[in-house]
Amino acid sequence: MSDTPALPAGTWSLDPTHTHIGFTVRHMMVAKVRGSFGDFSAEITVGDNPLESSLSAVVQMASIDTGNGDRDGHLRTNDFFAIEEFPTMTLASTSFVEGGDGAYTMNADLTIKGVTRPVAFELEFAGTGKDPWGNTKAGFSASATINRKDFGIEWNAPLETGGVLVGEQVKIEIDAEIAQA
């Protein structure tokens, strides 16, 4: 991470009040539905070489919020996330790779509904700073697109005009603030 302010080595914690974990998926092939998760945690260890860092995160699937209670209830069922059997989604980094022009990739294992698949997240490191109380904070954004069927989430309904109710491609977006422990 040569062109950005240094991220000090050590243990970092996720600041949930300044972090957003969300997703976007097509609905009826014409609109987008956005949702987020409100209950999550992460452990971040930054190496002396930031590219040798690690991240491990857990999302509580019951905390899904799309702004519609009926839809959220359906997403919690066996048609989608089956949260009684699979209450969490996990993410564990496997490597960080520096690309050109300040671009980075976080390769990670994503587990949804008991299925683990490798996913490459585009990562943007926003830098570090001190808050008014002297705590060191850092920020980053990450995004990836997955096919929900790869994770066993296959429910759908055909549309009379052709196509299906729910798109297969799901964009995951993370905006995070972390604090040095």
C-alpha cells in the first residue's frame, strides 16, 4: 500500500456505528432492491507489511433489513438464507494483492448457507486519522459481485412477461471504519 498513509501494524476492531454492510440485487429485472445487515463483527490484524494482513468477519443473518418486513421475513426462510440452520454468514481473507493506481484486491472465503466460495473484493483504503479522543481510526470500502446460486440460494418466480422475480447477481458493498486496539 505504497501511495496511501501507512496503516499501523497490530490488532484493529470494527466500529459498527460507522460501518455499513449492504447488498443490491435486481427485482423483476427492472429495479434494484437494497438491503443491509445490522449485526456483525470482525477481527482485523494488520501485518508489518499491510499486504500480509488478515480479516475475519461474522454477520448475523437475522439482522437483514431491506426496508420491508414481509420481504425480510421471506429472506430469513429456507427459500433464501435458512437462518435457523445457518444463522451466520462469514468472511475470511486469504490474501491481499496490490494492483496498479492504488487498487487492491482482498481475496476471501465467503460462507453463506453453509457453502464456502472464494470471492475477490475490490478494496479501497481511505487512510488513517486520529479522532478527537486520540484514537487511531482507518477506513476502507470493499465490493464484490457474487452469484447467489453458487451459495445454494436458488428460489425464484417466473414473470408472466418473461424473466424472473429475483436476479442471480448480488453486489456486496462494505464501508468500514476500524479502530486500533
